[in-house]
Amino acid sequence: MLEDIEDQIDNFSDLTGAEQEALFSTIRKRAAADKVAFKSYVSELEYGLYSPRQVIYEALYEKPQGWEIFLFEELQRFILEAENGHQGAIDDLTSIYYLSNPEGMSPEFYGRVVNFLSEHLNASHPRIRERCMEEIMDAREDYEVELSVEQIQKLQKLLTDSDFEVRINTYSYLKDDGLLPKGFQIPFLDKWRAKLTGKGYLLK
């Protein structure tokens, strides 16, 4: 399927802008020509920071129309792999941006994404909780996805999460969107720690 261009994918960052766009185009053309073989090929790829998945996802992200089901299913698979403890998936959670935030999709697509991610705001790994929160909030801002009362409450619960990074980043997002619980104040120890770790800007 993509075996003959795997070297280009592996060395994507070394390509020129024009070469990267040409590679994206090639990936999309081959994927569209045989979706079954393409899906099978992707399913065999490892997860991780240096996985070809990121380049392939980005190629579809640029022109996602017609790939709604595939992108959503890949999002589901990615999160479930991370929840099952796959370190590569955990390390590369930023890649779900390409699966959950492509432009020009239907409101139904974004709604399904937000509903799915909301179900994993209580995941056992803090980076999963954090990433799901961020993608939900981005969808709300970028595509005007309306959150339910229950979803907002789940997000607000992360303000008291056991993980500092989750608490502080959730605070920043909810504050900017006016979704903080009435009267909520960030604890003094979190303010102090944020300043010590260079994250004080998240509190402004």
C-alpha cells in the first residue's frame, strides 16, 4: 500500500514543504483508491512518537471529506490503546488532534467526537484525561459544539484531579470559556507550583 514511500514518511521532517505536500497527496490518492487495503495497512502500524501514523493522519486531516468514519474509528482505537497501557499511544496522544479536529466536517461528526472523548475524561492515565479535555474544548471553540450539563460537570471535576497538569490546564481552558464553577478559586499550592514550573501564564 505505502511500502515504497515509507522512507519518505519516516524522514518526513527532512522533506521540503513541497515534498511534504506531494507526499500527503500520494497518501490520499492511494488511500482513496483502495480503502480496504489502506485501513488494513494502518491497523498494522505501531503507535509512538516516530510512528508513520502521524504523517498519515495529517495527510487525511488536510482533506478529510469522505474519511469521517475512518477518522472516528481511529480516534476510538487510539484512545483505547492508550487506556490499555500502550506506551506508544500514550506518548503520542497529541496525534489525536488530526483525528478529532479536521475542518469542514458535519456537526454530527464533531458531536460524536465530543461525546466519545467525554466518556474518557475519567481515564486512569492523566495524560488521556488531559488530552480528551483539550480536544473537547477545542471542538467547542472551533466548531461551536454545545456541551451538555453533564459534560460540563465532567470537565469541572478535572479541576480537582489528582494530577497537577490536568488541574492547571483544565482551569486555563474553563476560565477562558467562562465555564468555571461559580466562586471557584485555584488552590494556593497550585498557584505556587504553577509559578515554580513556569506555568503561571495559565492562571492569567
